[in-house]
Amino acid sequence: MKAAVLTGPNRIETVDGWPEPDCGPHDVIVRMEGVGLCGTDLAVFHGTRLPPVTPWVMGHEGFGRIAAVGSAVRDRQVGQRVVIEPNYACLACPDCRSGLTSACPHRAIVGLNAPGVLAERAALPARFAHPVPDGPTGADLAATEPYAVARAAVRRSGVTPADRCLVVGAGAQGLLVCLILARLGIRPVVTEPHPQRLARAERLGATPDDGGTGYTYVFETSGHAPALRPAVERAAPGATIVLIGLNPHALPLTTDDVVRRQLVLRGSMIYDHPGDFATAIAELPGARPSAVVEARFPIEEAQQAFTGAADRAGKTWIGIGDQDA
Ligand SMILES: [Zn+2]
Ligand SMILES: [Zn+2]
């Protein structure tokens, strides 16, 4: 089968003859139709996050149709269209049992420590293949996993329609946070240097930054440490700062800042199984996360898709096979 594999930094090859996946008794085989690209994939592509081996199958934001079910699977059928929840928590450790599967130390992370799904077929545990309703397009399904990430951040934040929200960054996560807040009746203010990303955020219901203050919620999605300090200075006393973007550097904040202004710092990592993904899928027909998608490439052009992804104003995804976009 075809697969898009990383062979070295900044080098992806679409190969033929990649080994077919094995279907375990609790697994399904998905005939893949598309895979979205995000910053994590680009970090692997650029060599800042190293895969366990090369060549390495890329991609984690995938969807397709079930082509086979394992002998012990009772609640999935061949032909169902599914979106993959690409973090396979163990569901047995104390974190998983407490409901915080996002903190599972045994989590298989597709595309990082488990092989990716940017291939014609992929095997995965059946419970992480979520059937989707009719109606959403391929672009909606390619954006469902990042939608679940943004949706979980909004859920965990506790934001209400009465809050004043500042969203830092209008990459895919920032755009999705804007879309979700707008659906809750909030008109977020967004800071973003890239004019086309800013325009996209405005189309989703956000307003451009006017230098105002008094925000009760700040959603930091850029992962760019210098962007955080000015945003926090504009937050109201007692505000909640939700951190979604990942960054290894120390925060440009002091204990004084947090204590005197009584800020709440709230990190949000992916989503918790199974509720957050189920919510995302239930909301798909109304939310239409394809609003953050810009470009589609065929798997044969995976190299071009990855090479330009960081510069595009919207999300890039890769189509596999000949289904409609
Ligand atoms: Zn992603
Ligand atoms: Zn666990």
C-alpha cells in the first residue's frame, strides 16, 4: 500500500509497497481518506521532534472508512465512516481511571511514538475509531481532531457567555477557539500578526485587537512565549489564562504577577477519552471546522503539503484515494 514516510529531516517520500497493518482482535482497519497536518507533524518533519525510527509513517489527524473489524469487535461495522482519536490511553492507570486520560503515561501518541496514519490503511483500537454522522465534508473531518483539542480547552476553562475573551494567535488552534467561543455567544478579540489569519478569525466571529484591557479569559494558542506577557498584562484581576500552545521556555511571568493580580493559570493538553471526542463529533454538523482549512494535497504530493504548511493562513490536509473533498 501507499504511505507517506519521513526519511530524514524535511524529507517525505510517498512510497508504494509499505507493509499492510495487522488487525488485532480489538482493532479495526481503516481505509484512510484524509489526514490533517498540524504543528506537531511539522516539528517531526523539521527534525525538532525525532521519531523512534526512520522511515516513519507521518500524520495523526485522520479519517476514513472501516475496512475490517477484529474478531472481538462488536460495536463497529465495515463501511462506517470514522474519525481517529489519535491518543490511545491505556484506560487502566490511575490517571485514566480518574478521567484524565490526557495525562496517561502509557499513552500511544499516533505519529510520535506510534506509527502515523498517512497511508492507505491503518490499524487502531476500535474504541478510538469514532463513527461520524453524514454531512461533514472531508475537510471537516480532517479538522475534527484539532477541533476536539480546542473544544476541550474551552470546556476545561469554565468560560461563560458573560466573559470577555482574548485569543492569542490565529493558527489552527486559535481559529478553532474563536469558532467555538463564537458558537457560545462570545465575541472574542484576537491578536495575530499574519493578516490573512486575522481575516480568517474575523470571518469566524472574532474582532481584531484594539488594545483593550479587562479580559476575564486569555487563551494562549501560539506557543510563542513573548506573546504571553503583553496578553497577561491586559487581563482583568482574577482572570484565567488558558495555555494551549506548547513551548519549552520559561514563562515570562513572575510569582508577583500571578499573586498580586490573582491570576489562574490553566494548562490544557489534548482531550480526555471518550467524552471530549464524542462532544466534538456531535457538534460537527453545526460547527463545520473546515472553516479553518485552506489547502488539500494528494498523498503523492505529501512533500509539498508539508513544505508549505507553516506559511499557509489556514490548515493543510492530505487526501488519500479518490473520494470527494
Ligand atoms: Zn495535531
Ligand atoms: Zn492510562
